[in-house]
Amino acid sequence: MASVGDLTTLGLQPNAAGEAPSVLIVGDGNFSFARAFLRKNAVAIGDSSIRVVATSLDTHEELLTMYPNAGGILDELHNGGVKVIHGINATRLETYDALVPESFDRIVFNFPHFAEGGNRRNKIHRHRQLLCDFFKSSTNVLKGEGQVWVTLCAGQGGTSVDPKQRAWGDTWQVVHCAAGAGLILESVHNCPVDELSALGYYSVGYQLRERAFWTQDSLSHVFCRERIGRRAQLPIEWDRDMSFWINDHFSEERLIDLLREFFPPEDMAVALTKLDDYHCSKTNRNAVTYRLHITSDIVALSKDDVNARATSALAAVEASEFADSRAS
């Protein structure tokens, strides 16, 4: 089990080959997080025991225009041994020659937000799409057992441990966004806001200005690849309903046996709940409706994956000897 740590340390340890762990920081705005991380780990970064690459979406000129205080931060990073690259889009990491030759043990994205349109109120689906695109891109430059760290404001993530609970549709659904890239939520914990602040970090970029986000009670979400021997702190969950006609050969036990082919018990758990029994007096046929509650703490069950499994399972059920497939 990898050490998790927090945003000030990232739980970094030398790998099995004794190589220095590497960190990629994306979307750092004014680079004050990179500065805070440098100050906390100055000795290790200075002697190359930890390699850090810090990036921004803005060009150098845009950065200094938007964040006038960034110049001094950049000087400190260069002097401390942090490599700085400007003009890096976190959703296209694999397209940059400066990044592709490397792979990273940690990729960090703090308070991501879809900023296009300036101070207009942005649609929540834009933020989700940003996360989906970032997660997919990050796996192209992430080491096999590496971690992706995403810190969100209270209420944004949509997990059960979020201190500010919102309706599911009003959250960024971070776990489900990551699942589309084959990532599971290894850990979620409080962001050490006060310690980071003492180290010189302050969030900026709210409405594309040097204004801070509200970072108190924010959470760091730590993701890793599926099927590498780690389990999700919060297993992903889905519900899918299935209705079909049955004959006298039907039983729940036979249904469960058939579903195992599409939802392997070694990878995931499926709980069945009967929602409805229906009898058609006109055709003298019977139908049932079941809800499948699907969970896994080792497989990144994306929406597309679950839908494909459920569709294939229903087709198999309808073709089975316990289903009544006569035309109505």
C-alpha cells in the first residue's frame, strides 16, 4: 500500500529501483502551491531526491500580467530546483515534448475550474468535462503505481465524506469522472489549508482574477489506477434497472448465476432488489423488474462500462431458457 500523506508531502518515497520520485503540478495559477511544496521539501528537491515540474496554462507574459506577484515566486522556484514550464494545458499533457519522455509518480491539480468566459457563471457540466479530460490525459504521463491528486472546494466533489453535502446533480462527481480514465479513489482527506498558507500558498484565479477561492474544508482526492492491488476508500456505485418477461423456469438464483458472467464477483458486487411483478392478463405472461446495485472497490466502473455490461446482461437474460421471448 502506497503512503498517502497530504498535499505538503504527497507521501513520496523512493521507488523500488531507488529512483527519485517525480511530481508534476498542473494549473498552478500563480505557482504559489509549487512554492509551498518547495519550502516544505527544500532539501530533498535541492539535492534532486525529489524532482518537481510545475506548470501553468498561461504563458509567462500572461502570468505576470494576471498575477503581478508571480515573478518573485518563479525566481524562488528556479533557485530551489523546481522546473517551470508555461503554456501547458492539463487536458493535453501527452502532447507536450517536455513532458512525454517522463512519467510521474504524482500529478497534482488544485482547485481545477473551467475558466473560459471570464466572470460568467459557468455550467457545472463544463467543470466535469474538464475533470474527465484531465484524468484521461494524466494517465498518459503517470507511472504505473503513481497517484493523481485533485483538490476541490467543499461541496464540489460529490462524495459521502464531503463536509458540504449537495444534491448529486449539483456536484462535479469527481469519482465518476476519474472512473472514465480507469482510476479509483484511493483516499480522500482534508486539505492542510493552514499549513499550506503558512508555507506561502494562496489560491487565485477566481473569475480569472487574482482573487482567492474559498479553500476552508476543501478535500484532496487521491486516485490510482485500477487493478494494481489497492482498494478504493469509497467504492464507486451504480444502479441499473432491468425488466423482462419470464416463464416457469425462472428463479432469482438462476438470474444471479447468469449475471456473474457480466459482473464478475471477484471484481464487483451486485445486489438485486425486486421492484415489480407484472402479469399481463391479455397474453397471460409474467414480467419482473429488478434493480441492480453495482459496486466495486478495485475496478473503475465508468458509466459507459456499466451501461455496456447491463445491456449485454439483459440481452443474455432475454435469450435464456427462463425468459419468455414470445412476441406480445
